[in-house]
Amino acid sequence: MREVLWTLRPTPPPPERVRRDWLLVAVLLPAVIVEGVVRSSPLGALIGFAVVPLLLWRRQRPLLVLAIGFGVCTIEPFLTGFPSFLTLAAVLLLLPYALFRWGSGLEIAAGSLIIAGRLAIGYGFAQLTEADVLAGLIILFGIGALGLAMRFRARARLRERQHLRMLERERLARDLHDTVAHHVSAMAIRAQAGQATAERDPASAVEALRLIESEASKALASMRSMVRVLREPGIGDVRALAGPSTVGPPVEVRLDGDVDDLSPAVAATLFRLTQESVTNARRHARNATRIEVRVTADETSVRLQVSDDGEHGGLSSGYGVSGMVERAGLLGGTCQAGPNPDRGWSVSATLPRVAA
């Protein structure tokens, strides 16, 4: 157990503050003030007003924020006569989760001691009954288990993505080796043949040089093709899908929000989902006149919707939807598909701006 705590690291690194963090603080601050007014405790409202903004740093500094939060909740009853319910609830629910989700192993151990100390002090000074302590332990155990579960889930997703990348690299390495080895071997054989016949048959030597040039051109073309495969697609590739097509209805692409600052993994997944959805629409949407692609991004997520106005034969699922759901799930997102209320088919996906 000690070795596990010593080596435990957050995976992936905690994200920066997002809009929901500011929204949480914006909701709690007025509520804390109202509670202080109702209880006629201006000092309690002032304490809560000072503690609540610390939630903005709960991911980046989980142990420090937890220590301050639980420390304030420990001394507040001695100053005001009773704890602030909202401040206590925010500290009790959010900070332990952040500690177990984002803290290192040593931070989790130290934070657990701080939590245990708070319960012991509360019980020792008759602020908490045995039932309160038991209920607190149960709640904290559940919150800690949830935080660890989310941590290990994110780590498993990261390992799966790394494994898929490794398999793709191995496949590309084999393809590159086979392609280059084939063409280089052919060039070597032609060069040897040209050397052997150059003196007595100059024409055959010239033909050998021509064949060598042809093999070299094929090798370069194959390598350029592989380089294009290696390049991760991005939001620019989504834009490139717009326009008429000879194999189906035209595609209309609309991008809203800050879509140019997405992480490479999210941008690549967004393109793959769009490409698959557009391909399915062109293949299966009978009598469709258009395919609409809309990408909407905000501070926390990016949403994709691909819809058409064709006929899909009343099918409720299929078209590789399970693969798209799995691809979105690898990044902590969701994907679903189904018929439109009147006509056509839609694919909707939501991805985090930063992969989970």
C-alpha cells in the first residue's frame, strides 16, 4: 500500500479552470451570504466568502486547498458557535473528491490524516456525535472511491489510446519496411544488371537506369502517402469536407466558437467522426439533397452534429455507430445517432476540449 501511494500520480494532468468552476463559485457565494444573513452570522458569511473561491484551485493544489478548507471548518464553530452549512457541504463534498482524483499518493495520505483530524476534533469537542462521525466517514469513503475510480478510468483510457498508437506505429513501420525494401531491392537488382551489361550492351544499361528511376519514383510516392497517413487530421480537414461531391449530396460545414485551439487528439477524433458520418450519409441516405455539419465549441466541450434529409429505410441504428461511440468514449465524450423527427438522420457527439 505504501508503494502504491508513493508512486500514484494523476493521469492525465488536471485541466485548467473551466467555465463550470467559475459558475460553481458564482452560485455558492451569494448562497453563503444569504445563509449568513438568515442566521445573523456576518462572520460566518465572511468566512464562507473567503473559502468558496478556493474551489477554483482544487485540481491544481488539492492538498493545500483541502487543508485550508478543513482548517477553516474546524475553527469556524469556535468563532461563530455553529458551522456554515453551505461552506461545510462544499468542503466535505468537493475537496476530498479533488484530492483523490487529482492528488498524488502522498497528498492523498496527508489529506486523509487532515480529514481524520477534523472528525476527531469535532467529536472531542462535542461538535459531532458518533452518528455524525460515522455518516461523515461513509460519505468521505464514497467520495474517495469515486475520485479513485475516475482517476483509474482516465488512466485506462490513456493506456488504451497509447496502445492503439503503438499498434498503428508498428503497422506503419511494417508497411514502410515492406514498401521501401521492395523498391530498393528492385533498384539494386537493376543496377547490378546494368553494370554487368554496360560494356557489351549499352542500351540495356540505359534501360536499367530507366527502371531504377521508375522504382525510385514509386518508392517516393509510397513514402509520401505514408507521411500523409501519419499526419493527424485537424479542424482544417473538417472544413475541407464542405462543398459539392460527385458521389452524393453537397456538404455544408458550419463552425461556431473557438474551434482552432482544440487539442490534437480531440481535433483528430472530431474529424474522424465527421468523416464517418458524412460517408454514411452519402452511402445510405437515399434522395438526400444536403448534408449539414455543425461544430460548436465552448470553454469546456465541443459538440458535433451531422444531419441529412434523406431516407434511411426506417433503420434505428447501425452504420458503424458503435465504432463512433467507442471512439468518442476514449476521450471521455459521447456519441449517438438516430432518425430525425421528420426526415433524415443525425449523428450527435460531444467531446471535451481536453481529452479525459
